[in-house]
Amino acid sequence: MTWPVRDMASVPVLSSRMIRGFTWRADQGHRPGLQFMVSTGRLHGFESLEEQQLLLALDYFGVAEVLPQPFHLDFECSEGEKWHVPDFLAVMSDGRLWLFDVRPEILIEGEDSVKFVATAQSASACGWRYPEELSRIERETVVSRLVRDGLRAGA
């Protein structure tokens, strides 16, 4: 189903279906898995340790629902047509919606920034929150993991 951004705020988000499935292979460069959330009473897929940490934090704050990869965003920019799938849409217990892209700043590449800006603009148009800043602790954790993670390819 296709919705223009101007109408996304009125879409029943709980009817959303995950855009792509989670996969597990031995040669992957990331750490996928399943995280049980007490708040929702079920398992939620994640594709990185940072996504797992977000799910833990959301559970701690009593999120009402978490939708992984909730939609496929098509947009145009100066480089042409692009698309992006945000990582999570969280429905908070007070009804507010938070859209998340979970990527450590150090791993954000050129085209990612364009996608995140388009996602932020879409979230803003819908009245959703879209946190963009990473804390210093998160950045240091990622740098430390990149340096010391013996399970990463080439380490």
C-alpha cells in the first residue's frame, strides 16, 4: 500500500507489516537476533547490538508497541530517486510515536545522511519524534567495538 507523506500520520500504524525479514548467516558483518520485550510480550528482531540496546531501553520505558522496519520511504533529492527503510517505529504508552534509525555516527556514510534527513522530514511532517543525536558514550562504545571485536571479519 502506498501513502503520501502528508497522509502518513493518519495511517493506522499497527496495521504496518515489516518491509523485509531478518536473516542470520555466519558470514554477516552485523549481529542479528531476537529480543524479548516485557512491554509487548513478544520477541522483536534486531540487526545490530545497537538496535538490541534500543529495544532494551524502550522496554525499560514501557513502550506500548514496537514495529520493526515499518515502511519503505521513497523520496527524490539532488542525486535522483532514493529510498530508505527506517529501523523501528515505537508507539509510546502515552500515544506518541517515535521513529528510529539506529546507526552509530561513525558508521554513517554519505548517502545515509541524505536518507536520514528525508526520514527526519517525513517524521516531522507526521508529528513523530525522530532522535538524530548519538551520545558520546554510544560513539565511544562503537569505536571501542570496531577496534577490539575479534568476531568481525578481518579482525
